[in-house]
Amino acid sequence: MQAWAIANQKGGVGKTTTTLCLARGLALAGQRVLLIDLDPHASLTRAFGVPANPPPAGTHDLFDNSGASLASLARATQIDGLKLIAAQPALATLERRGATQPGLGLALGRALHAVQPLYDHVLLDCPPTLGLLMVNALAAADRLVVPTQTDPLALHGLADMLRTAEMVERSRRRPLPQHVLPTLYDRRTRSGVHSLELLHDRYEGRVWPGAVPMDTRLRDAPALTTAIAPSGRGADAYRRALAWLLAQHHVPQRQAA
């Protein structure tokens, strides 16, 4: 099982869209995929139509000593092979508890270990802030995928994210491969073209050679949660990005039973 953390300390870079597109691509290729929403804003959860009230069972239950497991919290989606663990607003309270409750920083890693036989991939949609939830994801992940908008401000956020990843990597004492996906690219602007060039110059070898273009069809997140494959330049770009990510560490396709 491979766990991928989809993270950036800057918001508005297409993180949840990236998580959705990569997850559905893996599921449609026959992989068993679990999506875990770690963001208190629950954008991923809302995209799947999970109501906010009453608060659903979900990620927060992993941290509250209730004994809940990932297997019991996972819910089916319209896409075969893809399951979701919902986020709740109560996740925002974990930062205060983390200072007084030892072991919370490794709770997600322990939970993932228990479901290794059940899934081929787990994708962790992280909040856009450095805190207990992001540290949990980075500590548990096999790989980090960083979506980043192609503009100068986003490049500063990327640098912060990669420094955080290196800090966690040293702490956990095992590699955390880092992959950067340029998103929201507008080739008509000088700023976009220049930012993409800077990405490749500064992070050679870690950046996908392509870029996900601006595409309004990707703004309809609920459309990405159905079995009907989306069309358009953005969706095509994510399919190529997924192929590139898989090529960085070959994962054999499961054999049909």
C-alpha cells in the first residue's frame, strides 16, 4: 500500500481538485483507493455530497480514543474501488489537544498500518496550514505530492512546504520523496510562463514536466466524484500527471481475481 500526502501550506492551489483527480484515475485503473479528508473545511467531503449536519463519522474519530478504525469509517462512493473517510469541523480542535495529549502526532500512521491489506493507495487531503494534521500526514506518507499554482506568491509557499517536508523527513528517519505538480497554469501570462520556468530551475527532477492548465470544468468538484470520466484539458493533464507519478515508483497493477 502506498500513502500519498497531497499538501501545500498555501491555499488556493488546487489541492482538493488534485486529490480528486489522482484518486479517481487510480480507481478507474483498477486500484483500491482510500481518500482521507484531513481538512476541517471538508471541501473533499462536501464534493462527495456528505452532509455537514449532523456531523458524519470520519477522520476526527481516529484521534478521540473512540477505538474507531479506518475500515469502519470508510464509506463507498459512486466510483468503484474508491472509498472516502469524511472530515468534520471538530478537526480544528485537535491543535489544542495535541499539546497535552501525547501520541496524537502518530495516530494516522498507526491507523494506516491496520488497513494495509485492504487498499493499494491512500490519498491524504491535507489542510493548508502547518499543524498536527499535516504533520500526521507527512509522518505517515510514503510520498508527498505538492500542487502549486504557477505564480510568484505560490512559489514562496512551495518553498515553505518543502522545508517542512525535509524537517519531518529528518524526524521520521526514512525518505519522503517529494513531487511537485504545477497547477492553474495560464500560458497567456508572462508571470505564469516565468513561474513555470523557475519551478523547473529550482526543483529540477521533482517537478512534473507538464502543467495543469486553467480549466473551468475542474471547478465543478462534485462532477469529479461520479463514474463518468470528465473531459477537457485539465482532466487530460491530470491523467498525464498521474502516469508520471506512477512512473517515479512503479506500482504493479493488481491481477483480477
